[in-house]
Amino acid sequence: MAENQYLAPDAKLPYCRGCGHAAVVRHLSHALERLQLPPRSVALTTDIGCVGLADSLFPYLHTVHTTHGRSTAFATGMALAEVVLEPSGLKPVVMIGDGGAMIGLLHLVHAAQLNVDVTVLLHNNFLFGMTGGQHSALTPLNFTTATTPGGNWIPPLDLVALLRAAHAGFLARQFATDPTLEAVIAEAIAYPGFALVEILELCTAYGTRWNQLTGSTLKEIAARQGYEVGRWEAEAGRPSLRELYRRERASRPAGAPAAAAAQLPAPSTLAHEVRLVVAGSAGERVQSAAALFCRAALAAGLYTTQKNDNPVTQGTGFSLAEICLSPNPIEYTGMESPDVVIIASSEGLKELQANGTLERCRAETLLLIDAELDLPAVSGRVLRLALRRAAAPQRAALAALAAWVALEHVLPPAVWEAALAPLPPDRRTGLNEALQIGAQLVNELNKRMP
Amino acid sequence: MVAEGALAAGCRFFAGYPITPASEIYEVMMRELPARGGMALSAPDEISSLCYCVGASLRGLKAMTATSGPGWALMIETLQYALMTETPVVIAIVQRLGPSTGGATQGAQGDVWLAEFATSGGYTIPVFSPSTAAECHALTVHAFNWAERLRTPVVLLSDKEVGMTTEVVDEAALAIPAVVERPLFTGERPFLTYGFRQPEEVPAFAAVGGEVKVTVSGSAHDQQGRLRKNAPEVIEVLRHLERKIEAHAEQMELVRADLDPGAPHLVISYGITARAARQAVAELRREGLRVSLLQPQTLFPIPRQALERALAGVRTVFVAEENLTGQYRAVLAPYFSGKRVLGINKIGALIAPGEIMQAVRTAEA
């Protein structure tokens, strides 16, 4: 007997007399029979509430009893996994109430947007039944519930209309007593994407107790809310999620294998740890200059760490990078007191004043700053270089780092070539210019102050 | 490196939602996972992220999500569901300054309690805490291994300073743990979704959608997965959830211990602050002080054996962590009896080696 595969024939339905849930359970069983779905290809995913009692009625289906409102999201996860597995024909079917539908609204919306192969049976009995008949977001106007004793005054959500806006592939609204419900549920499950069937039903524990509610007035109430009843299949021929995901993967450019860091024959002569701060303005390539510098140091056999900071908006204000260089592995990555401070713009200067870096400079600290900046009194040796004028604002930070390399001679000059090598030639040209300008600025300085 | 570790561990599903400072993991997974035959997806919120991961794991895929404190707060409902349904999943939390939205770009170690004590009933969530990029890689593999082996959610707890600092990693020196798979049902006895003979046993897994009927439930259930009330078996299942973790606690112990037997001082630190502690201890030793160092990489279950070994003969214990209330110190307190315990705590900036050195020197004086 085929029916045995689905709803157990001796199943004792745990619902109140006349409750719509019992009708839905029977219709679901018949729909599965009609589809001849192997029971192990259905994952019955139930929400919280009376609707969540259905698991035990289907002894041969996979059942997943979930948390309130989240059933659709768990079912979506299962269906998403299916996209990258060998197709097993798994059909997650969600049973959720009107209360759960609202708490998990974004899961419904996103499942519809994804067009994931999940079928949702929304049991709308206008209230929270299991907890005593409280108002839900789908309670009709003027409807009496435990928490709207004077009648509901908040307009109900038309979920079918909302999910239509979210590109749901298959939508239906039916009454639990409709003889066509079985066929509609079968169509929804067979649909190869997201499908939702909203089933309007009676809660005979609370709905009918406090309202003039019968099978026929249910239809009137639905009509008064402006609810359309029927089924809609949108965007016929829409590609499945599996197909879309496959296309998306195929459209990606093949990632170039990461270029191995070139190791230079002449390693760095740096004998101790050096901590540098590079400060400038957002959009002036401060952090990428620091990253290039770290790659150069890596090529010379040094350990480096780089930490960036900027305002949360990222595109405006200061931009900052803190760098540690060391011949040995680096533990502490903070900046108790910097050895080198590079300031490429007034915004950078302002931030170093604000965050206390300038205060923490010592007599041995070297400050390489743009010649036009107005630096307050600070400990350390200050070198003013025409960074912005000579190298342009976009290249000022990199020119300053090149200047430091030229000054200190701790990195072999060839490190820059190694750092630039993985970049496309057109980008290398501009960066090379900045590096040369940095070195020249130091040459000029040495000529002035031999 | 967390993302690389996840890929090395065989992660095939990732769902994420942007949040500083965890977005890098999300972006790398979105870029790399599809190319390696997995599914990576942008979820509409953190609740969905973890629900999708749990759903995919129920279907049989190794799954991970990444977030920070504010996102973790939203995930706790689903974390409990994963624990109750014995569903393997890894959550990478990159801590930032809290509470609430806090400071998105500031580091902190303030989510230790929130990571561990997030379940009703206080069940043990395994928590691993890396201090370097290389440790991020290795501990992510461990996190997956234990999630799969014990069928339980596992947290990888790093922070902004570990997660967003670029550093040189010696690829050749990376210790890559062997990859472990979840125990699969092989059909030698009738299948029970949560079947065990001894409470510490991990139930064999069968995927939703496979040949045997699976009954998953986040409600109090028996071994078969059926919702039951007032049944002694339900309480046995709950005890088993804790017992299976407890029974493997010793095997889960991962620490970096640098002990000087007979030293009167022990510095305990984890995550980013362990780096300052290593530097501080090295410098204190150069000054002639005798100090031991213990960096728990497994924060929970508490690495009891390593802790007791490190504490033997010690007079003063320093626990350095970037939070105000000494979260891990408080958790370790029962092991410290008879010892002088000093917290080195700070928020808003890294604890510097100098601050740890000062505390030890003061105690020595």
C-alpha cells in the first residue's frame, strides 16, 4: 500500500477537532503519493508550533524539527548543499505557521530570491495557536485574538504579494478545505525552485472561539483582506539554482597561481627589529605602498608584519600602516615607540597627533615628512622631503619608503625589483618612478648635508 | 589563513555576511571555495549564515561561517541548535571591541565568555584561539577535525589584530594536522540518529537525503530523535552531549608551553596577547628572572593537564588578556588555589610586552 510510505495509516493526528493542520497533513501525504517520490528523497522540515508536530506522522521521510521561524533557512542550507553534490533529488518541504513565517521572514525572502529548491507550506490560521491564540503579523483586521481583545488594528501582511516581489518561482494561496489543495501541493513540490503554498485555515481552539469563523466566513475574511486565491508560476523557464551556480563558476577568470616570493641572493643586513609608521591620506595609496615595501623586505629574507588603520568610511580622512621589520620572527605587532615615522599628508599628521604616535617618538626616532607640513615640536630627527611635489600625492608614501631604504642601506637595492616583479608592466612603470624619486630626494639631501 | 585552513580541512560550504574584522575570511571563501567544488554564498544576515551551514552539514558537507561579536550574538540560537542536533559546524569569530557594535576596527579579547557560555544548560563549546597567522591555519584544521569527530559546533576565536595583520608565514614550516572525517553510519546495527551505547560515544552520522531515515530535532529527544517528554532517555541524551566532549578533553588539549621548572612565576596568555607575553618572557629571562609561559590554544575544554603541569611549584600567576574583567582568568580560578593571581588587563589597545614585564618585575620585588 503506497500510503504506508508517507502518512502512517494508523497515525493519530495530534490536532484539535476541525483544525486545518490535519487536512494539510493528509493533502501532503496524497501529494507525495501522486508524485511517487521515494520517501528518502523528502526532508520534512518543521517549524515551532502545532505545525511542528507533523514529523512523527511521517515515519519514513527524513524529518528535521527546527527552531522558530528558521525552518526555511535550514531547508535552504540542505538544498544549497545539494547544488554541489551529485543530484540526489532531495526535496526539502517546510511546514511553517503564520507566526514562524514572520519571525523568519527574511529566510523566506532570500529562499525566493535564490530560487532554491525548497517548498514551503505556510499554515495561516491567523494566530499563534500553541501558545494560546495570540496575534501574529498575518492576523486579519478586526480579528479577535488573546492579545487583540478589541480586534486587530494592524493590517496583515500579504505574504504571497511580498514573495512575488522577491522573485518567488511558484506561489499559491488555498483554503485547507479546497479539494484542489493536494494537486497544488504536488505541483509546488515538483517545481524545481522555490515554491510557497499559503493555506488559510481555522484554528478551532482559538480562532473560532473568539470570532464568527466558519469555513464560509473564512473565505469572506480572506476576501476582505484583498487576498487573491489561486496559483501563480512566475518566470517560466527560469534557470535552476544549480545551473546559475555552474554558470557563475564558469564565468570566473581562472585565478593566476600565486607568484612565489623571489628570494634575493643578497639578503638584508638589518640586525635588529625596526618599527615604522606610514601616515597619509585615504586614496593616496599609503597602505598599498606599505604592502609593496613588506614584499620587498620579504624578498630580502626579513620577517614583516603590517597593520592598517583608517576611519570606518575608508574613502576619506587618514590612512595609516604600521610595519615591523625583523631578521627574526615577530611576536608583538604593536608600536610602543616607533623607530621611523613617515608622514605624507596633513591628514596623516593629524591622526598621528590624535593617536599619540608623535608623543611616543624618542630622540632616535627618524621622521621623514613632507616638506610642506607644519610639524609640532617632537622628539627625534626630522628630515623634510618634497614628497608630494616631487612624486605626486598618490606616490608620496612609496617615495618616502624608497627614501628610507636609500638612507639606511639595510635592504639591497634589488629588493624593489623583486617586489614589483609580480605586477603588470603598466603598474610597474609608475611605481618605479616613485621609487627613483625617493632615492633622488635622498641624494639631493646628501649633497646639501654631506 | 583561517580560510586556507578551512580549505585544507575539507570545508565545502561557507555562508557569510560582511562584518569587520571577519570579512576577509568571507571574501577569500567566496573566491576560493567555488573553484574547489564547494558552495560559498552571501547570506542575508548572520542567523541565515549559520542556519545555512547547519543545513548543509546535515546534508553531509563540512561547513563554516565567520563573524565578529555582533554577528555572533545573532547566531547563538542556531549554535544551540547545532549542539542539540549534534551537527558539526565551525564558527570563526574574529573579535572586535564590544559591547554592542563597539569598535569595528579595534581588537579585543572580550568574547571569551560569550563564545563559551552561550548555551542554555552551559554545555561545553570547544574553543580554539590562535595567536599568529600560522596558528590560524593549524587551529582551523583542528577546529574542523573536532567538530566532525565529535559532531558538535566548534568556535575558532581570533581577533582583529590576529585576523587583519599581514605577516610573513613560512609555508614550509606550517604544521598541517591530518584531516579527520565525521564517523559515518555503516549499517552494522539499526540506525538511530543519536544512537550511542556509552554516553561518551559519538553517534554515527547519516546524511539527510541518504538511504537511512534521519530524524533531526532541536527539541529534547530520545536516541532516535523523537521529541519526548519525561522520558529518562531524553536526560541520558542531554548528559551524553556533555559527556562526549568531556571524554575527549585531554585529546583536545593544545598549548604552547615554555616552562622553566622551578620558576616562581607563570604567565598565561592566549590569542594576540600571547605574542606580547612571549616577547616579555624572553626579555625577563635575559634580565635574569625565572618565568614560565603557557599559551592555551585550546581555551575550552580547559587544557587541565597542561595547566596543572605549568602551575606546579609556581607562586604567582599572571593572566594577560585584552578585556576588562579577566574572562579567562575567572574561568581558570579554581585551578589557582594557594597561588597569588594577578590579571594584566586592558581594552582599546594591545597589551604591550613592557606592561607584562612591569607586572612580573613588581611581583618579584
